[in-house]
Amino acid sequence: MKTDKNTVVGFVLLGILFFAYFWYSNKQQSELLVIKQKQEDSIRRVNAANIKPQDVALARIDSLKRDSASRVSAAGDFTAAAISTEQLVVISNEVMTVTFSTKGAQVKTVELKNYTSVDGKKVVLVNDQLGYNINTSANQASPTANLFFAASQPVTNTDSTKTISFTLAGANGESITHQYIIKPNEYMMDWNVMMTGADKLLSQGQLNMQWHAATYQHEKTAAYERQMSNICFSEGNSFDYISAKTERKFEKPVQWLSVVQQFFNSTLIAKNSFTGGQINWARKTDSSNVLATADASLQMKLPLTTSVNVPFQLYFGPSDYTILQKQAPEMDKIVNLGRDMYSFVRPINKYIIKNVFDFFAGFVKNFGWVVLLLTLFIRLVTAPLTYTSYLSGAKMKVLRPELDTLKKKFGTDQQGFAMEQMKLFREAGVNPLGGCIPALLQIPIFFALYSFFNSNISLRGQDFLWSKDLSSYDSIAHLPFTIPAYGDHVSLFTITAVATSFLISIYNMSMTPTQDNPALKYMPYIFPFMLLFIFNKLPSALTWYYTVSNVITLGLQFVIQNYIINHDKILAKIDEKRKTPKTKSKWQQRYDQMMDSQKKLQDLKDKTPKKK
């Protein structure tokens, strides 16, 4: 035994030595890598300092020359369009200012006049690149995004729409015109692509649209806005989206494709539908203000004729349910009122929550009070069900002395206690699960409001009490460090929601029999503690709703238990109910038989002498 003990100690010491050796070696390697990196950085700085400014300028000019030569070569019969300079044309209506670029004849930026970003400036949606490839000569091709179009003067039409055209002309008579029509008070613009010589410009009538888009932070935290971002589309006239996945291949005709962030979206609509394509999408993981990037490749088959007119539409604007309903079919589903496993809450949001919210918002200007009125409405509708649960709780409170007596009588005999407890509940007409109704009701309501408040743009920027923005979390203190799963701020509405949840748990515990099992005894307190971490990053509208709902629950329980429910009458009814003959249901009979069998088996085990 001694030899074995020494062997074990030896192996342990050997293991410790190996661990210390590898730790020390790894530390040395890390330090060497740091020193080496510093040396390389120093050498790089010295070399950079030795380069003359004119050499840098010459290198830049040389790079531009090579790029220009490449573009000129690819331009073929459109050589003049490859060596021009970019010009910007600005057109606005009542809700947006659109900046067009002659490079690619495309939308460059869209400024939304009615919405402010987190930096205090107007929200600007950026369109990085949108174009398609054309044949510029027999053996050359070029993206339209690399070619410079000639811009016409904007024209205001008799119906108050504004039109601007960009034209690209080739040496052999081919031409492309991009016509944009901006309507009053609308975020949607028409984009018509008109080609002359399309049979030469496109191979086999195939239009290959390339769209590169990026979304940028406009809300309080980029991390949460990234989480709310996704790609939406209509494929085969049916709405779908990707959020967790990073790519999608379209096998059916695509009507529209949208790059979506929390409250805004950029959408490309093909009136005649794309025949197919794919999109690659990725959320950023760095600390920049870039949320995500998307690269889409979409195909469209056009008639093999000389002249074609391809109608598109572009939407750059808010993800407002009312506005999106008037755009392309199914675009209103960009607003997430419930999807996938939570799709069951969408009808609740669409037909009840949204309409009630909009009704109160019609005459109450402060949205914090609108949320309060919405909470009162929800509690009023669910009042009949919650009242039955409170009545069940009152009966449980009346029976508590008898339950405590039974607990003392049976001691550690849990099965015997369970049988007598069920018998007592049956005689008194008490449903022990009746108190669970409020908790069960909270589940669909919570998920419905979570989706609603996260996607309701009307809450954006609305202040209430200490909250500066009801669509985001409120913060009364910023921590100098980050607590895992909690964050780096303190939300007061979260604290009030959690505190009132604790009070409800304490009150409910006083209504139920004492639990001997520590896990069951402390279980009611675990959920409110978890809410502290779940709620801290959620919209303050949701935590404000939860606070108001909890306060109403506490008030109703106090009033009902002390002023509405007569405990003496309940006890009298229970005694009267006990005297009436009982008929057991088949389920009760089977349950009693099962409990009897388990009781007899336990008694048999207790009587069987244990082997020494």
C-alpha cells in the first residue's frame, strides 16, 4: 500500500512539473512573439519613414494608373465611360433626401428626414454597390457599377413626382438608361433600366444583378442592433428570412430582397421577379459601427430583343408596419411580430396588441402612458381567468393548517402525505394547479410584447420618466466593467420588474404549503433572479410593462384576498362540499390505485429486514 501511495504521489508531482514546464514554455513563447512583433513594427516604421513623400505619391498614382488602364480595357466600346469622374446628384421629397452617383448610375445614400441616429444626425442608409454586368465588346465585359453615366437635369412632373435619368452610350449605338422616379411623401422609388442593343449587351438575355450592401449602427448598442438584423425576402410569392444562417440559394422566383436592421431596411424589388440567385450575409463581430454585410447575386431572363425595359423598385426607409403594408406584397412581414416557434403570437400582435396600442396612441401623446394603458387592457381581458386562480389560492390558504397537520402526521412518508393531500383537495374542490394560470398566461403575452416592442418603430426615441428611449434599455448608471450575461449598465425598470416579481413570489409562497425540499422551497425565487439578467438589455417599454403588470397583480391579490374573498364562507363551502357524496373519475381511480400500489410497495420494503 505504501509503494502504491508513493507511486501516486510521484505521478502527481510529475504531472505538476509537466504542467509548470508547459505553462512556463508557453509564457516564454508568448513573450518572444510580443518582442518579435515589436521589432517588426519598429522596422516597418523605420522603413516607412525612409520612404520619401513623393515616392508614396508616385506609388499611389501608379496604382491609379493601373486601375484606370484595367477599367479602360474592360470598358471596350464604352471607353469614355471608364475615365470620367464621379458626380453626385441630390433629389429630395418630404421624407427623404436621395444622393445619386453618376458612377454606376445608382443610389449612393438616402437620408431619412424624420429619423435621428444615435449620433444625433439624421439616419443615413448607404447603398455600397448595385449593378449588373454588360458586354462592352466582343471579348470584354464590365460591371455597370464601374462605368460613369451622364446625368440629366432632374425634372418635376405635373403629379409632383421627380424624375432623373442617367445614360451610358456605346460607340456602336448601344445605350443604357437608368431612370429614377421619386414620389411625394414616399420612401419607395421606381428604377427603370432601359437598354438599346440588349441582345449585344447581355449574353442570351441573362441579366446578372450584383448587390453589395452594408448596414450601420443607428441605435444605442451595435451588439443588440446586430442581433435584431436579418435578411428578408419573398421567394415564390412567400415570405421567408435568414438570421442564424449566412447564405441562401434561391430556387424559386424572387420578388424582393431586403437587408434589414432593427428599425430600417433597404429593399430591392423586381416587378417581373428574379428567376433565381443567392445571397451571402454576415454579421460583424468587431467593435465597429458596421452591423452586417450582404452580397447578393440575382438572375433575370429577359426577352432576346434589341430594346428592353426592366422595371425595379428601391425602398430605403423605416420598417414601419403601416408603411410596408402599402409596398410590395408580404413586405409588412419584415416587421417581426412573431416568427418560427413564436409565430403563434403574430396574430395576437397583428389583430389585438397593435390595434389597441395604436388606439391609445391616437389620443395619448406620451408612449410610456400608452404602454400603461395597454397593460391595463391586457389585465382587464385576462381578469376572469386570474380571478379563478386567486380564488384557488384563497382555498389553499384556508386549507394550509390542515396540510401542516397532515405533514406532521406522515413525517417522512411522502407518498402517504401525497395521497391524503390529493384526497383533501378533492373533498374541498380545490385545484392545486389553479395558481399556475397567471404564470401560463404571461408566457404568450410576454413573447408577443417582446416581438412587438422590439420591432415597433413608433417607440424609437420616445422618452418616459428616466428612460430616454423606450425601444432600448434604460440606464441609470454605467459600470466601469462588464458583468457576464448582465452587461455594463444598470436598468432601473429591470430592477423594478425584478423586485415586484420577488414580492409576488413571496406572497405566493405564503399561500402554499411549506416545502421540505430545498429545491422546491427556493424555486419561486430563482425565476425573478434570472429576470435580472434577461431583462437588463431589453427595451424599457417591455420592462415598464412587466413592472406595471406586477404592481397590478400585487394590488389585485391584496384587494381580492382581503376585501372580496370571504375566507369564512370559503371554509364553510369546503365543509359543505366534504359532506356531499363524491364520485371519482376514472383518472382519479387510476391515480388512487397507483398511489396505493406505491404505498404498499414502500411499506413492504420498510418491513423487510435488512441484511447485515
